[in-house]
Amino acid sequence: HFWRRMAIENTSLVMEFILVGLTEQSELQIPFFIVFLGFYVVTVVGNLGLITLIGMNSHLHIPMYFFLLNLSFIDFSYSTTLTPKMLVGFILRKNMISYAGCMTQFFFFCFFVFSESYILSAMAYDRYVAICKPLLYRVIMSPQVCSYLLSGVYGMGVFGAVAHMGNLQFSTFCDDNIINHYMCDIIPLLELSCNSSFINLLVVFVVVTIGIGVPIITIFISYGFILSSILHISSKEGRSKAFSTCTSHIIVVSLFFGSGAFMYLKPPSSLPLAQGKVSSVFYTAVVPMFNPLIYSLRNKDVKIALKKTLIMK
């Protein structure tokens, strides 16, 4: 009913959009389809495999892996929200999406991207407590606290989705219905709107700053304390061990926030449009694929759990 009401309020008669896709060069469509299908298969297998592995091994039932399980769920979900439609676009000459379908895709995309930003900051806080307050770790990171943090993560996901949808609700789409993107995203949609203004772009900038800026600050503060604690560890082996528990998270954070900030955190007047597709591909298709690989290949506990599971099978 919500999507139908929004569609009715848009008196422009534009009830479906055409997604241009990643490229309009016909000779690249099939190669891109094969590449991104491979990305998606690895993403699904990697993230669902990591979720299953954590669920099956009781020694992984600790806060660090509780958050990692949710990160894998989020990566799988928002990749599934976007990639299948992108793959269809490589095959079909005219990739259509209904107004309701476009708004639904955009809502869930916002929800999962905001959730990912905040789950990464929750994981940074977990590493801060583990390294800076190891004796109090079990007390501070109790199941109740973890539940509160996770509620905050998904609560911010809802905030981001509702804020962006509210920004679009009063937009009117005139004759032009061609979205210069492979997905329904806020900037290409505002580009099509007849009545979008500087205020709309300013709202985008503010909301994205909350979605990306606040978690980045939280992560930087956490790692500031972590670095200080590591430098105070006397043994070289102890410092190496403490730092190794953070490297996977640092790599994932750099990949996700680096591409996201490049796409959105610019002054509203210079927000990128067509060139932002490359950055979007990176954090919507490449990052969800790499996350489970990074944590699996660089984590001894996950490797041990995988060996035990395979032996049991």
C-alpha cells in the first residue's frame, strides 16, 4: 500500500523506468554477464558458507563471530537485492523496472548499506574491548549488549532507508524515465525528477554523512585506542598477535568506506553521476564477495572450524 500510494502521488504517469545498465556497449554485455555472475556465485557461496560455519561450530559463538555472521547476512542480502537485476540488464536489450519495483529495490539497498556501515563500527568496538579491556571482555560484550548493538545496527538501516525514501516521496517524474545506472539509486532518480532541488541533494549529503561519517569516526576512535594499547605491549609477539586480530576488519572497512565515500561524500553540487557506476560496482558487487574470503583466509579460527566441519562430513 505504501508503494502504491507513492506511485499515485507521483502524478507524472511514469510508472516504469528503463535501467541503462553498467555499459551501453553491446560487445561488453556477455563478458560482463559472465564476470558478474561469477562474482555473485562466489558472494552467495562465501557468505552463506560463513553463516553456516559459524552456526555449526560452538567455539565460534562469541561476539566477534556473532557480528561477522550478521555482516555475511547483510552482504548476501544487499548483493541479492541488486545483482540479479543487473545480470538481467546484460541480457535484455531494454531492462525495464516498475516504479514500485524500483522503490522497493532502493529501500532495501539503503537498509542493507546503512546496516553494513554500522555493523562494521560495532565490530570495531568489539575489537577495541578485546584488545584494550581483555579482562572485562566477557562482561562488557555480554549477549545483552551484543543484542543492543545489533538493534542499533538494523535501526540505523531503517533510518537510512526511510530518510532517503522520504526525500524521494515528493519527487515528480515527468517524461524522462531512463535511469543512468544499473540500479535504482538516489542520485540518478533525483536527476530524473522535474522538481528536485538543491535541498534534495543536501538531504542526501546529510543522510549519507550520518550513514558513513558517524561509523567512520567511531572506527577511527576505536582504532586510535587500539593502536595506543598495542604500542604499550612489551613483547613483539604480543603486538603482532593483537594487530593480526584487526587486519581483516581494517581491510574490509577500507574497501567498503573508501568506495562509498568516493561515491557520495562530496559537496551536493558535485555529486558524481555516470562515473559513480564504477564505485557503485565496487561496494555492491566486489566488496560482498571479498568479505567472507578475507575473513576466511586470514582467520585461524575459521580455518580450524572449516577443517573440522569437512572432517565431520
